[in-house]
Amino acid sequence: MNISLAIIFGFLLFSLYLGIRARKGEKMDLEQWAVGGRKLGTVFVFFLLAGEAYTTFTFLGGSGFAYAAGGPSFYIFNAAYFVLSYWLLPPIWQYAKEHKLLSQSDFFAHKYKSTALGVIVAIAGVIAMIPYIVLQLKGLGIIVSEASYGAISPTAAIWIGLIAVTTFVIISGLNGSAWTAVLKDILILIVVIFIGTYLPYHYYGGFQAMFEAVHAAKPDFITLPDAGLSTSWFVSTLVLWTFGVYMWPHIFPTIFASKSKKAIKRNAIIMPLYQIVLVFVIFVGFAAVLQVPGLENTDLALFELAKKTFDPWFVGVIGAAGILAALIPSSVLLLASATIISKNIFKVVRPNTSDQALNKLTRYLVVAVALASLFFTFNGANTIVTLLLMGYSLVTQLFPALFFSLLKRNPVTKQGAIAGILTGIAAVAYITISGQTIGTIFPSLPQALKDFDVGIIALLVNLIFTFAVSAFTKDKNQNNGKVINQSAS
Amino acid sequence: MRKILMLLCLIPVVGSLIVINRVEPYIFGMPMILAWMVFWLVMTSIIMFVVYKLDPDKEEGDDAL
């Protein structure tokens, strides 16, 4: 066993210990398990939400995207969604607390008084989340095999990591994720700031010198290109991202777990500052451009450069940070998927299931979802990237129905919400699978419009159907309000 | 007032369209386009802080943990 591997395992065991210890003798009913008993304060909510900002996707993908594409990678600095979170999340939290909701699907089902909508949202959510878990696991495999200098195969690494995370999720629920998230973020913060500063100075003598060197070697690399990943792509992606990011089903338990609205609002203030740390991830990517050129798998940029530069023990520390960046988001994803399948799909089909049985079933489902993700990790090679892209656009389709449900007079009916979400999802599936862009659908548009993120089309389809169907079903709903109320719940 | 402040946070999104797609000048060692994005992270945080201070719907009690 080499030194870097020992360090990686040390951190893995420590996070397992923290995750299990987080149970603290609490009685683990579903509410305690799924949303931490709604007792988390600003700090834990911060680490859980921040965990979303630092997944393997940022760690490997952020530096890899900077390495491969340059300027367009700056889209990861999007502060607008924190502004949205300040308004959007407190009313969601309030409503969830009043009605004891545990999942995103609960929220839609309850707000629109429609179990059908709840099930649709649940299924869409699970379909979107599994590729997300798979992506984390694939990242984990890359990180461990790179950081252990090939001593451990990606397959073995993925098994070990997944067993660890499944264990603490089953035992401690969301509290386990919250505690390990603290360890993870401290470690990542130290590692990312250090290597993001050290590498530019070591190889180029400074940040500006590094960018000047890259600029001299590749003149158009740092700015956005005129076509393709152009400014209109950049802006439309920022906008779509803003709508989509809080629609991921696993974000909801974190919101519900918060002790107060205050914790959520304070996070809207701190999170943008925390995003600045991502600058150092970008620096690493740019440092790699001239130092390890020509990588086929651009996601390896960070590790290739690190291995070229540092001693094995420090590569181990980077590896440990990378593993935690994969495992903590995975734990929240596993927890959210299991809760949704048991409470929002199984319980709907079999309404007589007792709380105790449901509680037990949810834990088994954690294992089931973990195994399903493993299957796709090892068998779904390339389709998974397509699925993830689709997942992101998929959850974005939930935004209109959610947004309008928060207004005092909701203009959208349950039929409208269902129609909008379903047509939006159909549009996403068609666009993703057929590989369409706005340019191929509407070839006569000017270039600036062609470069718009194609997700905008699906969102437009969604909005049109939402409002058209709502207009037709409005009166009927008002007349039958009572009947609808009874048939729901 | 608070709404106007929030709208300010959209400037980076719109601004990136027009002015800042360029490398020079360097600011704190970062090319213009990157510096702009980072500058607005800081500004968003400051603006959100002010919005929070002006927020009438503030709850009592501290709950850091």
C-alpha cells in the first residue's frame, strides 16, 4: 500500500466514523432520518448546500472544462440563483413545516392537491437523480485510481466508497451527511485554495503571468467565442441554471431540514462568497493548459498536473478531498431517492403501509438505489452523460409549476401543471436523444439566437401547455374545489 | 427598494453580453471576463446582506448551529 492510498483510506474511515456518530442516539423515525428532524441551523445548512457546489463534477469537471474550453467555463460563477433562493426557499420551507412534508414530490402533491402530480414529480426526480449518482461514482473511480497511482482499480474504489456511504446513510440519515459535509468542505477548501495558488506561481510566477502565457499561446481561449459557446449561450445557460438548480429533488430535504427561514436567508448571503473558491479550481485548469497539454480525458487535468508537481502523500490528500466530494453529494442523493420511492410512489400504490414498515422500506431502498446506480456505472458507459444532461433539463421543467404555486393566486391548475411538466419532459427527451440544437431546429435564426441553450425551447413548450390547459380547466376546478380537496391527501 | 437591489444582481448576466468579453485589463491578476464574474459574486453577497437587513420578515433568536 502506498502512502497516498493510506491517506485516502484514513479520510474515508474518519468520514464513516463522523457519519455514524451523527446519529447521537436519536430515535430514527422517517422525519428525523430524511430531514434531520428539521433542526439544522445556518452552519449545517450551509455545508449541505455548499456540498452541492463542490461535487466531483466541479472538482474534476470545473478544472477539466477550464482546461478544455477556457472562457466558457466561467459560467460556473453564477450568483443569480442565490438571489432566487432568498425568495423562493423560505416559503417552501414554511409550507413544508406546516404540512410536515419530507420530499419535493410531497410539496407538489400537497400544493396542487393532486397525488397524480406527486407521482409524476417523484418519477421524474428519480430518473434525474440516478445519472447524477452515477456521475459521482464514475468520478470517484477516476479519483481513487489516479491518486493511488493505479494501485486500486476504479471498480474496487467505487464499491468501497458506495458501501461506506450507504452505511452511514442508513444509520444516520441526513444528519450523517451534514456531519461528513463539514469535514469534506474544510478539506476541499484547504486543498483547492492551496493548489490553485501554488500551481500558477510554481509554473508561471503568478496569476496574471499564467493568464498572459495562456493568452499568448492561445489568443482566443480566455474569452467567449463568437459562435457555439458564445455570449448568448453563456447568458441563456446562466438563466436556465438559475431556474434548475433548486429543482433537484435532493435539494428539498436540505431546505426542509433547516431550523428556520433565517438559516436559509443567511445562506443566500454567504454562498456567493463561497463560490469564489471555485476561482482556484479554474486556476488549476488554466495552469494545466500549457503544462499537461493534449489530454484525451480532460477531466484528468487536475490530477495529471498534481501528480507531475507534488509528492505522493499530497496527491493522497487531494484524492481524499475528491472522494469526499463524490460521497457526500451521493449520500444526499441516495437519501432523497429512497425517500421519494417509498413515500411518494410505494405509499401511493399501497396506502395502507404503516409508518414503521415505510421507515424500514426506505432503508432497504437506499441499498436498492445504490445497487441500481452501480449497475449503470459499470454498464451505461456513454449514455450516462446524455442522461445527466437530460436530468438537468428534466428538473428545470418543474420550475414553472413550483414558482406559480407560491403566488397568492396561483394561475396554474393541477391539470395545467401536469400538462406543462409532461410536455416539457417530452420536449427535453426528444431534444436530448435526437441531439437537436436551436440551430438545427430553426436554421434561419441569427447566430446569437442559435447559440441559446436548447433547454429554453423545452421550457417554452412547458409554459405554453401549462397556461393553455390551466385556462381550460380553471372554472371546473373552482366549482369542484371541495371534491378535489377530498380526493387528495 | 429591496426589489431594486435584487434586480441589480442581474447586471452580471446582462453585462456579460455587452462589455466584458475581453482579456484586458487584468484585475487582481485575473482577465477582465473572469474578474467581472468574481466581482459580482462579492457584490451579490453584499447586496443580499443589505436586503436581509431591510427584510421585515426576520425571525428572532440566533440559530448558528
